[in-house]
Amino acid sequence: MVIIDKSRVHHLEVQCCHCPNALSSDIQLFRHEFFPASFNRPKTAFTFRVLDDFLLDNLECSTLAINYYSKLWRMTSSMFPHLVPWRQLKTMKWHGFGHCSNDPKAGDLTLFCLACPQPGINMSMSGDDSFDE
């Protein structure tokens, strides 16, 4: 499970109680002061400390959630900041893969280039035109 705390992003093995009379996993996390990112099968949880700290940063400094998370991720992996996955996630979101389970195929994440010849868009479809003109 990914636990996001005020100090860093942690990857920890977490087991919830599955006894017959046990509470659901999200309630168990709440009781230990974790806010789950989802309620069905939580894989990510935020500590109440990080939520309070983000609220203060957001109110006083107008910090966006993505910038706050980037700061936490950089504190976690300061040796390799280029491994922060935001660029890939942004690209997938821009091309419509942000909220679906389909994996992009080769060429699905490419940008449309206006300078490249696109038959029927920026070059004519007739066969009598040559590129030398």
C-alpha cells in the first residue's frame, strides 16, 4: 500500500483484519488516522497529518495538490527526480487514457504535428502535385 505522510511517500505492506466481525478496511484505516484514496479496496492512504499540512499550505500559500504531491515525491526520491511519473500521467490524460483501463498502443500518445505532411489535411490528395513545388 502507498502511504502518503507529511515527510514522504511510503510503500508499505499493510494487512487489514479479515475476521468475521471485523470492520471494513476503510473504517479500519480511518481508526488508525489514515484517509483511504478509495473505499472498496484501498491501495493508497493519506495520513491525517499530511491532509492537515496540505490544507494549511493550500490556504496560506495557494499550493495546488499536484505541486504539494510533487514536493513529497521529490523528498522521497531526491536522488532521481526524473523518475517522478507526472509527465507520463499528464500525457496519458491529455490523450484520453486518464480514466480508463485501456493501455495506449504504439503511436496513441503522439502529438499532431502541423509541419509534417498529412495527406488530406495540409497536402493535397491528388497525385499530380510534387513536393518540389
